Amino acid sequence: MMATVLVALEAGAATGYRWSVPVEGIVSTENGCAPEGFLWIDQGCDSLKALMFAFQNMNEETLFSSERFRKQMADEGVGVLWIAPGFGQEWDVTQGVQDVFNGLLDSLAIVSGHPEVARVPLIAFGHSAQATMPWNFAAWNPRRTLCVISYHGDAPRTNLCGYGRSNVEWGRTRNIDGIPGLMVMGEYEWWDARLRPALAFRMMYPASCVSFLGDAGRGHFDLSERTADYIALFIKKSISGRLHDGRLVSVNPENGWLAESWHPGQTRREKAASYKDYKGCRHEAFWYFDEEMAELAEERYRETGGKQPRWLGFERDGRLLRYDANAHCKITDKIKPDDNGRFVVKAVFTDSTRTARDYRHSPELVKVRYVSGPARAVNDSVFEVDREHPTWHNPRRCGKITLCAEAQTDGDWKETVQEIEITVE
């Protein structure tokens, strides 16, 4: 099979991958073509220990294009595979997704010169509409799954799938015992009904290793560096705890730690402790690898506790853009780039109604970050259209760019974020 070798650019979401191949055996309903698998392996890597993969949605691009995250993965011998458009968000094996995916790995193993791609342990990652897939993938591939990360997403066997349809039934004997799984939910997207099935799953499957991070100060569309660092550390501990002499061993949850489930506005928490020493209600607790992982989560919760909220909006031509509380992406805009393909996005602090500026806070605290789509960041407010991005030729996604404004915690104020979807004219 011939591979399309991508040209590495300095920045961007889909650029910087070293190889790509078409996904044989499937045609995407988004663009009428075969999806593509984009593979990155650090040039200094002789042989992979594991491969992290995700289907296209949003924050998969944010994470996989991060130089900081890629450096952490390179240090662990982990490659990254991004598949666009996605094709298996339920991971329904009766629809042939398993065979198609295995064929993709075989093709990439050949063209990359890394034959181990076809057999190394896999890390399943998914955001939002793709966040059910990682759990179901692990349930059907327990001997191949290193760990699971459901980002701003779902619980295993949830009845509230991010894609809005019914879940795949696992059956009575299928499980993910001994496979570390991390569920992350943002403070500003909070929904208890989405979290409760994760706690119920832990009780139903006591040998499961379901961990949780309440992404304090964050929303649904964003991915901060420190949350990415937490994910990277989770992967690192999965490798050291599970991969021995080239084979995967199960994690015993009793060798880990427990910490109480968090929710926004929580004022009192049970002290995290080792599994055998935990004094709180185990029905309301999540599992952690060790004290370090539990304490990093607790640190996030302490930081936001008792602080005041604040809000962000976007301004163009001196006027605030409309905030639609009922929309999926709350703020949208259409922008015509300059002759160099560049455009400026200005984010500001607002009042709680998002209809007036709030001048109490320094505008220097606000940064605008890339999330997904055909663009690359020039700096904290200037972006450049990327016409080489796969979505540029996808009718469903063409010209649609998601960005996110963020302001770090400052004194008495909480960290806050606000997304915007931009359509390039």
C-alpha cells in the first residue's frame, strides 16, 4: 500500500504527523471518502511500547498536536494515531469496526517501518461524542488495552452516551477488570447524571480500576496543559504498572488509593488514603494509582474552593458577540482572514449575562487557545488558516474552527474558559 507522507509544519493540528494511510473498508458519511489514519512516532524511537489512538472530534486534536504532550509520550515510547473522520464511536463490533481498525494498524505498521504498531498495547482516548468508545473498545480488547481515557465524557456502560444514542450492550461476562480507566469532567459542563454511572460501575465490578478527575475551572471544549500533564502521568503509571516483559498484567485496585468523588461547590471532603486505610464511603469514591495521582486531583479541588466565578466573552469591532446559552457552542462568529490567511480573536472579561464588559480584571490574564479545525496559532490572539488540514476538504467541517479563551485563577477568582466556533469566509 502506498502512504501519503505529510509535510511537517511548525504548528497545527493535523500537520506534524509522519505517515498517513486511508482506512480501507469504510466510506465516511461526512465526506464520501475513506477516513485517514495519521500516525506520529518520535523520530528517536526505535520501538514503541504503546500506541494512543482517537477518532476525530475536538480535543483529540488539542491533545495530540501539543508539543509538550508529544514530548511526554516520546519519553515513554508511546506513539499517537489520529483517525479523521471518525467511524466507530460506539465500537459496535457487529458493524465491522474491529476488522477495519485492525487493518488500519497493519497498514501503518508496514508504511511506518514500525511493525510493532500492529501488536503493541493500545491507549483508547475520546472526547465528548467519542468518549464512550474507549470503554467499549477496552471491553472487546481487554488483552490489548493498556488504559482508557474518557475525556469530558462518559462512564463505562453509561446510559448517557456522548453521541446521544443507546450504548452497546456488553453482555454478562464482558468487563474491564484490571484495566486503568480515567474519566474527566469539566466544572462548567457538570452533570451528576453522567457521573453517577461511573460510581455504580465500580460497585458492580469491584476489580475495575476507574479513576476520576474533576476538571475544576474548565468547560467542555478545552484542554489545559496541566490536565494534559495529568493524562500523561496516568499513561506513564499505566505503563510502569502494567507492562512487564512485553506483556500486560492486571492492576489490583487494592494496591491503589481511594478519594471521594468531587462536585462543584463541594465544601467538605474525606481525606484521600490508600485502599485499605480509606475512611470514607467507598460507594462514593474513585480509584487512583497512588498518593501522587490522588493528591494532584485534590490540589485542583482545593484551588477552586471558595473562589468567585467570572465570565469571558469575545469582542469584534468594539462590540461583544452574542452568547447563546442554548447552543452547543455558545458563541459563534464569521471571520474573513487577511491576505496572509490570518485573523485576530479578542477575548474579554464580561458580566454574568455576557452582555457587558467587566473592567475589574486585567485583559492580560486572557489567552485564546487552539482547540480544533483548520487553523494554527501564531500567538495568544492571532491565528492562521490551515488549508492542508483534513477538515478543509470535509463539507461538514470545512472552515469551522473551534478556539477557547481562558483566564487562570487570580487571587479570589476562579479559573474560567469560554469557547467560540469561527467559520472562515
